Amino acid sequence: MAGRTETPIRASYDVIVVGGAIMGSSTAWFLTQNSDFNGRILVIERDMSYESCSTAHTNSCMRQQFSAELNVRISQYAADFVKNLRSHMGGDERVPDLSIRSFGYMYLADTDGFAEVLRKNQKIQAAAGAGTRLMDPDEIKAAYPFYNVDDIVLGSINRVDEGYWDGAAVFDWWRRQARERGVEYIENEVVAINRNAAGTRVQSVTLKSGEVIACGQLVNASGPRAAITARMAGIEVPVEPRKRYTWIFKADKPLDRDLPLTIDPSGVHVRENGGGTYMCGGHPDDDPAVACDDFTMDFSFWENHAWPIIATRIPQFEAIKVQSEWVGHYAMNAFDQNAIVGPHPELQNFIFLNGFSGHGLQQAPAMGRGTAEWLTYGEYRSLDLSPFCYDRIFARDAIVEKAVI
């Protein structure tokens, strides 16, 4: 923690949100938007600096190129929300006008099998209204002559609402407006989740500072720490921290046009960053769960793996200089790489908002809205998120998202 511990004003809240990063803040803000909800909300965040959370380490992009239609629609709502942020936030003139820098995502397939996956995904995306286009190697080379496509069979790109957006600004305004509307944020830590005598409901939480705070409903929005939070309530959830490495580099010879977020068949990805700089990300093939506080950089991974791959794919990147680098965590759903949202089937006032597996930032608008609907009405009223319920984990009925970077 950052060293400051705060105590809540009240002894009881209608909703307690464990985790104040983008998912928790989205939920809190959407609750304040709903005229049918008039309860008290407490957001408990371990570190109000947010310096170690996944939200702070994000590459801040969005895409519609998913293998599950629901994920496509979730990102389409995010695009609308970002492009109309001020309107969504009540016309508040302080809220900035945002846009999406739609350089697109370019998936590159080097095998017939992977190409067939892209074809199947494109049909799903097109049916949902996404503008995904398949490109053969000659078409890729004509549009983006800097690529080496000698080993490429097929590419997939969508330049409509796919690219960079200012996730930090949205996060900041959700928190700011939520607080102005009465949501209480405290820097503290939940150390126990207490059930009622029958064991059927969450009754209260115990804070690190010693207070026991009663609640009507509890939202687990604790990112890579989701399993730790759930375990306090006697629940297992297959979410674990996975390291993801990011580098910002400057090219001696910048490209002559925007670089799509390019997903090499190896899994290494690189995108436009602006001003002759680029962002690269990746992870080793050996991708174990790590401790929540493990942000140790493997410097050899850049030299021996990531840089050689991008320099082979884009020869102009043979001469570059790394300007900054960091390690972040995916909150990886090890079961099927999709979100886990909604109530526990037995402990029904324990609400999951977990397991986004690297695409959480772009899913935050739809997930916060849906969670707020569930907390208010006991059902989803805009976009049906029920396929991502916890029950599928319990039943071992996976909905595998194939397009995970």
C-alpha cells in the first residue's frame, strides 16, 4: 500500500466495491448514473496511487477483432462511449472530447490453420457489424510496404474504432464524477469477507485497519488479486496474475505511415505510438502465474526474443533505441480467457467482475454498466452479459476467446 490508511465514514453500505481501478470505478460511476439506484457505495482500494494496477500498465487500445460475438459488441459499446464521452457524462463541460486513433489491429497468420481461424473470426465480427477485412500478402505489402510478408499466408485488419484511446482520462473522470456524486473511496485493504450465519450471503468485510463494515452487495473488482479476494469468501476463481512486458522505442528511420497494432504470429505485438516512437509488447512462451507484487523485468527477453522478431517483421526496426520499459499484469482467466461477471450461484450478493485477460480496459464501459444493472435490478438490461457468468466455471463449460494477445 502507499502508506496511508483511511477509515470509512459509515458502518454499513448498500454496495462495497473491492478494487478502485477502472472496473471498480466504472461500476461505481454507472450506479450513480442510474436514477433507480439510491444506495450508498464504498470503494476500497489498496493503493490510491494505482501505480501497480493493470489499469496503469495498459497499452490503452481497443479492438473488435474477437472470436466471441459478445466481446465484439462489448468493444463496440466502448467505442461509442469514448467517442461520445462528454454526452455520456451528462454534458459536463469539464469532460474532454476524446477520439480513437484508428490505426487498426493487424493479425498476421503464417500457417493455413491460423489463417482459417482469422477467416472464421472475421465472419463472426462482420455479422456483429465490425469492419474487419482479410488481406492476402500482396494486399498487405501494397498497403504497408514496410512489412516483411515472405512467410505470411493471410492478414486481418479493421480500421474502424480499433486503435489507441485515452483510457487514463476516462478512468479519471469516472472516479471524479463518482466522488462528486457521493461515492466514498478509501485507501484500505479488505482482509476478511464474512458470511451470515446461514452462509448464504456476504454480511460484512473486515478492513486491515480493524473495522468491520456491513454491506448489502459486494463486487470483486480486484484485478489480478481476484482469486485472493474470492478466497476470503470461500470461493475459488481461476484468475491469476501473468506478466506482460512493454517497451517504448524510437526508430532511427520512422515508418512513413501509421503502424497498425501488429500481432506477429509469434505473439509479439508492436504499434504506432507517435513522433517516430513505437510500443512493443509480449511475453515468453513459458507464461506462469506470478506473485501479485512481482514486476521484475527480464531484460534478456527484449534482446533475445522481442526485438529480433519485430526487426525481422519490419526491417526498419533493426536500428532503434529503447526509451522506456515496464512490466504489468494481466488478470488472466486461466479457464477460458474470458470475463467472469455476475453473482456467485450460492453466495448471490457476491458479484464477480474479474478475469479480463488483457482486454479489460476496453471492456470497462460495458462491464461497469452491466454490473450496475445487475446490482440495481438483478438482471442485465442493455447488453446481456450472462454467458460470462460464474456458473460456466462451476460447470466446466468454457467459452474460449481465441483472440487473446
